[in-house]
Amino acid sequence: MAGRREVDVPSLVAAAREADPRALGRLLSLVEDRSPVLRKVLAALAPHAGRAHVVGLTGPPGVGKSTTSSAVVARYRRQGLTVAVLAVDPTSPFSGGALLGDRVRMGEHAGDRGVFIRSMATRGHLGGLSSAAPQAVRVLDAAGFDVVLLETVGVGQSEVEVAGTADTTVVLVAPGLGDGVQAAKAGILEVADVLVVNHADRPGADRTVRDLRAAVALGARADGAWQPAVVRTVATTGEGVGALVEAVAAHRAALGETGLLERRRHRAAREVEALALDAVRARIAGLGGGDGLVRLAARVAGGELDPHGAAERLLTALEPQPSAEGLSERR
């Protein structure tokens, strides 16, 4: 395509491995745009991935995720660790744009070369993340950051996809958001490795902490497996953030190498499956002729064909047809 710059993959990867922000930004743009060279990029980065601790941070709107993220980044930097932040913002269903305001709220780290912050729009993907988030995390991991902090959109109880992308999942709640026991039953809390009651200086914080600890105790397992830690924070002042970072480290230690590898295998399986499904959808979109999806759908709508039969025909159309040369070899 005219005007499109050629991508020097080896040079770009080498620069990203040095945490060059422009190289990282371009790589993440390739991920979001599903560039044709992305496969080469990820293949070049693959040997370098698997060292970063991926920490997911989620919770309902207004709970203070971005403020907490900024405070956590500051704590990690005091420990001498490098941090990449991938903050996912919702996409407007009208304009297709996104506010991408997390960069503004984390502006205090803008001049720190040990911190890289990238906002990413959901582009209509549900579950609190962008569909490109797993590969973006892989890029940041391979770039050599010690911690990759993944912050979700903040749209409610359905944001559980982060648990399949992170090594440790931190769920934030706040006092005054409803009955504590009801909150503990929400799907978003069931994925927590660490529970954080933010705005802990507000009325009702003590009750929220008690309710969450009671819920954790009710679900305690006899085999001694990790039980979610409950931490109080006031992210605006930094109070309790040290305890939060310690709880995340304790969870990482409790997982051990075996548990961590198992989580990462599960994460890789989800990523491979998603890529395979994307490829199948692309092939379906490219089908033409009598077995095209649109014509099959018309036959189903007209009562000529049932949905299962149409699906079987579609799958048959996706199967590679043997060439004449292949047929002669079989004979």
C-alpha cells in the first residue's frame, strides 16, 4: 500500500528490548492494527517472554483503579523494578474513539524511563480488556519489564477476562457500593487473588473489610491453597499501597514455579484459541459462491435449511480441497 512504511522487524525488536518508548509504541500499534508483520514480530520476541510478573487490576468505575495503579508503580520503582502499564479504556459506540485518560492520571511517571504507559481502546471487545491485550502484554513482557500492570476498563461485574491474562489478579472495591456479601458473590470478586478496599478512610470501610474477610473464610480450602488477601488502601495518599504490593509478591511466591507455569500455559492456550478463531472468522468472511455465509443464512431464514446443517456446510467449505496432484498420488 502506498505510503506505508516498511517494518524493519529485527531493528524494531532490538530497540524494544532496550525499552525504547518509540519502538514499543510502534510494536503495540502493530498489535492493535493486526499488522501482517505481527507474526514475525511475535516470533522474534517469543524467546524473551516469560520473565515479567503480569498483575491485573480491575474493579467497578470510581473505585480508584488509575490512582491505585499510579501508586503501585511508584512503589515498584522505589524497589528498583521497571514497570509497563497497559490501561484499557472503553471505546465510544458512536465515534469509535476512546478517552484514553489513564495517561493523564498517571502523568507523574511520564519522565521516568523505567516506566512505560500505554492506553488501549476496547474497540467493542467485552470482558474489560481489548482483544489485542494478550499480545500487547507479550510484547511488554519480552521487552524486559519486571512488572506488567494490566488495568481493565471498569464497567462492572463481568470483567473477569483479566484473570485469564494475569499471573496475579487484584480486585478493588470501595465502601458504600452495596451489601458486602452481595459484592462477594459477584463474578468479578471470584477471580481475585488480592482484594483491595480502597478509599478505606471513608465510612463503612471497616464493615466492607469484615464482610470480604468473612466471605474469603467461608470459601477457604482445606488443602492450604492460596486464599485471597484483603488489604485496605487510600491510594490518593499512598496509605496501604506497600501492603498491597507485598500481598501481590506473597501470591507470586505462593504460586511457585509450577503454579505460575500452569497459569501461563492456560493463558497461552486462550491466546492460541483466540487467534485460531480469528483466522476462521477471516476465512468465513472470505467465502463466496453458494456456500458463502450470507447465502447460507438466507436459506436458514427462508426455512430451506436448518442452522446445524448450514454450519456443517460452512465448515466443509473451510476444509482445504485436495489438489489434482494430491489425488493422483493417493491413487
